[in-house]
Amino acid sequence: MPLPVPGDEFPDDVPDNEGASVQETFELFSALAPKGWRVELIEGEICVVPPANGQHEEIVSELSGQFRDHDKGLGRYTGIGLYLPGASDTIRVIPDLVIAPKGSFDDQQEWHAPDPVLLVGEVTSSSTAGRDRVQKIRGYARAGIPLYLLIDREAGEAVVCSEAEGDDYAHKDMYKLGAKVRLPYPLGFELDTAEF
């Protein structure tokens, strides 16, 4: 997806980046992205994602509220950047929702290690569904993130991935949207997806 640029052309002060590395190009795209757009680097591919629609954000908001209601000591982060180990390069992602103890990201860093993360959540959009179902599972598993919650709107299901092993999760429990979704350790409670 092409990155829209405010105005008709690039600003005059943008350096010539011919021959730039993927990492350098990623940093340039990140700097130029309009507010609300997400720029991620996943398995060597720069992914530019437009702002989410209202339905997507309602689901993220509902999830966040249920985590807050379960445990007030959990931080619920949207827009937090994580760097993950990749097969060859570092992956940089901005999950829809990150659950970690409060204060886990109390610094000035733009990108964070995944060590304190208990759960990452992604809500699919037509532009992100493929990556959410495949590449992000690999990245989150490699990073040892205990739980990955995928709300797959197109498939009408919630997938809970647990027990990270190498490039995948040993367990994947699938639920139809509308059902109660059991989150195993380290969270150990049920999410209600009736509002999704």
C-alpha cells in the first residue's frame, strides 16, 4: 500500500535515500507516516497500515475494558512499539493491544523489548489479516510472548495461542465470536466476545 504524503510532493528537506537499507527505509517511512498510520517491519517487509475503522477500535476498547475489570494492575497499551527477534532481522510491530504489568513501558523509548508482555492482541482488518494470522504468530512465538489473542473478524472467530515453542505456539484454541474465550496462564480468566 503506498504511503500517502501530505501535500503534493515530498518536502524539500527529505534526503536522497537511494541504496538505503531496509532498516533505514523503515525509519524514513516511520518518520514520514501521517498521524494514526502504523509502520511495521515484519520479516524484511515494510508494512504501512492506515488508521483502523470504528468497529475495529470498538473491539480493542472492549478488550481493554475487560482486562481492566479483571486486574487493575495490568497495563493495557495500544500503539506501543515492540521489537521482536526475526529469522534474520529484527521485527518491529505495533500490536493493537499489549497487556503487561503497569509501568512496563514507563520510559521514553519508541521501541521496547517484549520481556514484560503477557499477551498481545490483534484484531484483523482486510489489510492486515494475512500478517496477523501468519507472520505475527511467528514473531510473537519467537519472542516468547506467553499469549497471542487473534480476533479474526473475517473468519468470525477468536484464536488463543499459548505455549510458545520456536516459531509457533503449541496450543491454538478457537472460539466463535460471541462465545466466552478462556485465557490460560499467566492471565487465567474468560473474555466475553458477545459484543464483537
